[in-house]
Amino acid sequence: MPTAPLMDRLVAPLGARRLVEGRPGMGWLLTEMAPVVVWTGITGAMGLESVLLISYLGLLGCDDQMLALLPMLGFGGMLVALAIIHLQQGLTMETAQRHCFRSALWGRILWMGTILWPLVAWFFQAPDWVVWGGVLAVIALSQTVLWVGVSSFAMWTQSVVPLRLRGQFYTWRNTASFIILALTMSLTSLLMPSGGQASDPEGTLRVLMWLFGITTVFSVLAAWPLAWSPPAPAHARAQGGGPRKPLLTVLRGHPALRRFLAFGTLNAASNAIFLTYMARYLFDLAIGEDAVALWQGIMQMPFMLVGIWLAGWLLPRLGGARMLGLAQVGLMAVQACFLALTVENQVWLLPLLFAGWGLTRSAQRLISFGRLQEVVSAGDPRQPSLYFGLMGLGSICGAAAVMLAVPYLEAARGLGNLQHPVSWYIMASAIVLGILASLIAVWRQPPYEPYDPEEGIVPAPNGPQGMRP
């Protein structure tokens, strides 16, 4: 498109010159993420990582036990997406960009149902379970479509961005995005009623619905730059073509991929449980949505930028395997510190926790995606979709276990046998799973030979990347 070179010229002097050279339209791919990050940060779309989403479901009438349905249904969409990817034999590097754009567009449009469904249900005076149950169903449907697009995105960007520039690519995309998100969260804290749902549930719900609706509209508009971004080059399409081996055959001969799949399954189960019930624990400590949004804006988001910069700079230097182990251990250490949060120490400890969580969480996420593109074979969307599908399976299993455990924990709490709120014990179980994932990440990794769109299959200077020196 004629506007693509203009966007390239705008981002080139801001540290993206090497990325846009010879790749017309790369400026769009670098900037389209900003409104999407704001949308996901506010609404919890894609990763379901939003305290505001948990608050929204609670205000609609969803209790602690039924809240486990959020990761079960939301991440269950990953499993359905895996099946869809395997049925789409025509998905190749040549069609990945178009497929990514369509999935992103429709998945974001579907997310509008999280706002529209309650309005319709209230009009017909439906019971609470219909209201929040319908919202969960909409989330599951939207997540399915969105994660189909993520598999296409992984294959597409693997063909467009060389290995030597991937750290810079993800750093640039995330930096601008999280600066805008930090400002948005700070503004959100001012819009929220003081004390959040504890003091004004109706006002909090009204603000959340406006926030969800406005950011979703912007995310839908932000899907179009994906169509204006550079497609896979001809030589990359040729390298990624040819018949695909049976997936079981690929897995038998690729131990590094098997190891990464095991890590992803355990880590997703840990995240699904921890992120969902961390919000509940904060509410149990009388920490309102306004305070959470404030500290996310002025502490978590700035430190997320630091984590992104460090990860992007170190990724091509140390490799995804070593960096993933370091980031995962750091993340688990910070999450374990959340268990020490109390009513008495929250004034000084909560800002520190959000800062540490922002630093380690952002680094771990960036490195995980970089590591995924290191270990998957070129032009095979089944491999990233298998990773996302197993993440969904891990999340479902973890959430199902929590759903079964909540009644027993609540009964024990009622009898006075538990010192902490139920959410504290659920968070602790999530950290145990995260520690298991950490052991896999720090364990010496099997060798592998990554794909580079400029050079094809290349060994690293000191042996195959992923083998620890």
C-alpha cells in the first residue's frame, strides 16, 4: 500500500531502521500492537491476565468456584484452535498473513459480546448465571478464533524477521505498546470509583463496561495494519514448502520441541490458576480496582518495559533456552512473594510486587515466544498450534482441579482450619506447578538447529542453539 513506506519512515529513526530496510510495510507490523496491548491489558483478552476482567465477572455474579470456568473455557479455545489448524491443510507461509489478519479481526469483533450479551440478558431479565455464563461462552468463542490467528502469526513472523533481529523486533513492538498501556492504566485508576466494587459496585461495573467496549473497538480497527504489513518473502515461502511429516514423527526426532511443550503445559496451568485467583486475593485484602490500576500504571508497566528491553537485548546473545530458564525462575520467585502480602504490609509491599512482576513477566513472555520460533520447524503451523493447544489443556486441567478443591477449602476455612483466604492456597498450588515448569526450563536443553528466513536451517557458532555451553 502507498501508506506503508510512510509508516516505515516514521519508525526508522526511532531505532527500527534495520527492521524496515528491505521490508516495505514493516512499520505497520511494529506499531499495530499498541492498541492491542491496551485492549488485552484492560479486558484480559488472549491471556486472560486482567484484574479488571475478574472484577467484571464477579460483578456479574460469578462466584469463586464458578470463576474456575474462565481459564477452562478461555484456554479451552486453544484446544479447539489446535484442531482447526490441523484441519486447515492449505495454511502455508504464503497464506499465513491473510489468515492472521482475518482471525484477528473476527476474534476481536466477537469479544464485543462480553459487553453486548449482559445488556441483552438484563433486558430480558435473565438470571445471573445466564449473564456471566454467556460472557464466558463469548470469551471461549473469541479465544478460539484469536488463537488460530496466533499460530498463523508465529509462522508468518518467523518467515519475515531474521533470527539476528528477533530480539529487536519484539522489543520495538512491546516498548511503544506498554508505554501507552502504562498511561492508560494510570488514567483508569482515576476513572474507577474510590475503593472499587467494595464501595460502589454499580459504578465500577458501569466504568468497566465502557472501558471494555471502547478498547475493543480500537482493537478491531487495529487489525487492518496486519493486512498492510510485509508478506512472507518468496525465498521463505519456498523454504517452508513441501509435504509435512506426520506430527508424531516430527516429535520423535525433535527432543528440544518435546521439552518446550512440557514446559508450556505446566507453565500455562500455573498461570491460569495464579492470574485468576491473584485478583481474588487482592480483593480479599480490601485492595480495590482503583489501587490495582494505579500501581499497574506507575510500577508494573514501567518495569515491564525494562524486562522487555533486557530480554530483547539478551535473547540473540544468550539464546532462548538459557534466557527462558532465568526469566522463569525470576517470575516464580516474585509470584511466591505475593503470598507474603497482607493487610498490614500492602502499602509498601504491593508496589514492589507489581514492579518485580512486571519485570519478570514481560521478559518471560517475550522469551517464550522467541524460544517457540527457535524450536518449531519452518512452514508448519501444527507445531506452534500444538504448543498453544497443550497450554490450553494444562490450563483446563489446572482450573478443573481448582473447581473441585474450592468447596473443600471453603469448608475448611469456615471451620477455622485455614489461616489464609481460600485464594491464597490456590495461588500457592499454582506456584508449585510453576516451579516444576522452571525445572524443565533450567534443565540442560537438547540440541536443535533453528530456522532463519535469510539463511535457512543454520547451526549456531558454538554448536546448535539450545545446547548449553
